[in-house]
Amino acid sequence: QVQLVESGGGLVQPGGSLRLSCAASGIIFRINSMGWYRQAPGKERELVATITSDFSTNYVDSVKGRFTISRDAAKNAVFLQMNSLKPEDTAVYYCAAWSITRTYWGQGTQVTVSS
């Protein structure tokens, strides 16, 4: 069952920006961390960014300085501001949330960066 709903994907030109949003669609108990994965055609799924309960953030090297993850813990929501987008950022982006007992997943939103 899908527990997170995400939006904000789309088609942009290289150098453009998108903001992805993800929020709980149901009751989620004590989320510890949230983050974003992405999966491009022919590639393995990779963890793009995470944000912890104390708002500490981490990013995969390829997006550092370009992407910013943020969180609204009260709403169990997570956001990904994506700037200076590159064609290699093209992928389906999935939000995720971690509790002590399980991982919750979004349905995925397509991001396409192309001229």
C-alpha cells in the first residue's frame, strides 16, 4: 500500500529547476528520516538525498551543490529542490520515509531533463 504521495516532476531543459514534494497519505508513526531515491533506465536505484529527524542532510556526490532536501516533520513531508538540472538527472524519483519498523515509499514521479 502506498503511504506517500509525491508530485512536482516534469520536463525541463538543462539548467532548469524543479521542486519535488512528498507527503504522507495516511497515518505514519514516528518517522525518523526521509529521503529521495531515483532510478534511471538501465541503472540501479540510488539514494539521492536524506534528511534526519534533527534536520541533518546528506547527498549523493553527483547532486551536491545543486539539490536541497528539506522536511516538515509535523506533516511528514519532504521536499527536493532541484537546481541546475542535467540530462543525467533524468529518472523516476521516489520519496521514502523510515520509521523504526518499516520503510514507506512514494509512487514515483518522472523527472526528464532534455533540450
